[in-house]
Amino acid sequence: MRGACMITIKEVAHHAGVSMSTVSYVLSGKRSISEETKRRVEQSIVALGYHPNAGARALASNRSQVLGLVVPLRSDHNMPVIMQFVSSIVASARDFDYDVLLLTKEAGPGEAHRIVARSMADAIVMMDVESADPRVPELRALDAPVVLLGMPDDHEGLSCVDLDFAAAGKQMVNHLADLGHRSIALIGSHPSVYDRGTSYAARLLDGFQSAASKRNLSASVHSCAPGYDSVAACLDDVLRPDRGTTGLVVHNEAILGQLLLDLRRRSLDVPTDLSVITLCPDDLAESLAVPLTSMAVPAQELGAIAVEMAMARLGQELAPEVRLLQPRLTERGSTTAL
């Protein structure tokens, strides 16, 4: 017997007693075919073990069967978390019979147009979204579905999905305030994340500050680069005696392990001496030397939703939408009442 990879569309057509164009239409869905004919062709495909050539299928459907994923890999990114998003998007795209083209260079205005104009991808998911993102005008005019995994300030006419980071910042502050903490600190992302105007960091900071003001708390904000010296210097500032800090909100997955180690070096117990709450994936919060009460980053869910939104917009006009997932708090004993 010949291998399945050698079966041609001509042989499927002969086996089913139809024309080659009919088989092509059944495969591509470009024309309506009677249910009886469609069933006969599908039975022949199964009987012969035919697998359509990816290039031929793309020509027949006028699609590349590729989803573009724009995710610049920067030195200030936490790669394990980024890869959770990437793996979710790849797995979800596979469910739609799509491959993923990973674009890791910094993508300025014009990059999305280049990808679509060269038929490199049928739709695009973009990560690393800035509050004042310079790509917004181009994305509005693009003749292909685009979904932002993030939300710029000016998102009118764009489809976005993200965690509600502002709500997460507010809830973490309120959690500490409800426990009686009156002086708290936010240890945030790498300084370059704020300098770049990254949307998620700015939104969480806004939520933190607005909730702290509403609850009349003393609150300080500190950006922190990873590394022993950076974390130690950050904690020196956070724990200055005049601040009287009793609660930490940490939005920086890369420093969590080092932060807990440095607190131990200072003979500070979590939560007896200092309550700590963080925003990070659940598996990371659970695996630390001191399991931390946290707001989850639902990377798997967000990636899957981004792909579903992009696929839903292929071949049909759907109104732009913004989906913000509500944060979920899981207590693990790293915060306590005063």
C-alpha cells in the first residue's frame, strides 16, 4: 500500500466519483456542497487516508493558516511567565488547525501591515502593549483581525483582552487595609517597564494609588530590577524606619524569590513582621519558600481567549470588544491582621 502522504486530491475525487474541484470546495468550504456529496467525499478522505497539503490548502482557502504572535523579548521580561502566554496561544491555535508565527523583535508601526501584506499570517495577536501605543492608528486600518493581549489607553475600535490590572491593584490594597495596615508599599516592575509606558504596569499602579488614597493609607511606590543588590537597595528604601511599612504589594515576579530571601536575612518573618501579597501566576506563588497570598495572572485563559477572538473575526465582521478578566485572590497565609 502507498503511504497516506502520497494520496492526491485526484485519487480522492476518483474514489468519491466527483470532480477535483468538488473535493477542493469540500476542503475549503468556499462553496456550498450538498450534504450527500460532502459525506461521500469525507468518507473517501478517511478511507484513503488523505491529508491535504498545507500549501495547497492555503491556496484553496486564500488563507495561510498561520496566526502571527508579536511578543518582543526584552531583558526586563519575566520569561517563564511570557512563555505561559506563548504556550497557551500555540495550543489554542492548534485547536483551530493554525500554526503560530512568533515575532520576537520589537515591532513598531508598520510591522503588522508587513505581516498581513506579505500573507505571512491571517490574524495577529499582539503582546507588550503600551498605554500610548504608537501602533494603534495602523492597527485600526489593518485589513485582518488583530487582538491585543493588553489594553492601550486609546482602545476605541480595537479588540483587547487582559486582566483588569487596575482592579487587581485596588483589591490588593483593600485586602491589606481590611487587615488594619495603614502604611504599605508597592514594589513594582523593572524601571524600564514604567519608562516604556507598559499598559499593565501603569494600570496596576493607578489602581494601587487610587485605592490607597481612598482608604487614607500611607503608600510608597518603588520600581525594582532583579538581582541581589537591586532587591536589597529597594528593601532598604521600603523599610526605612520613618515609613513604618507593614504591608507589601509586589508586582514583579522576577524578584519574589530574592525578596523573600532578603527578608529572611533581615530576620523579618512573613507575615508576623511584614505582610506580603503579590500578583503572579498561581504556580509561582505556591512554589516559593513562603507561599504567598496572590492575585492570579491567568495566562492560559488569556491566551486562549485572545486566539478565540482572533479566529472568530476571520471572514466575518464583528464589532471590536474589550474583555477584562476580573482578578481572583487566593489566600496562602502571607498576610495577617495587625
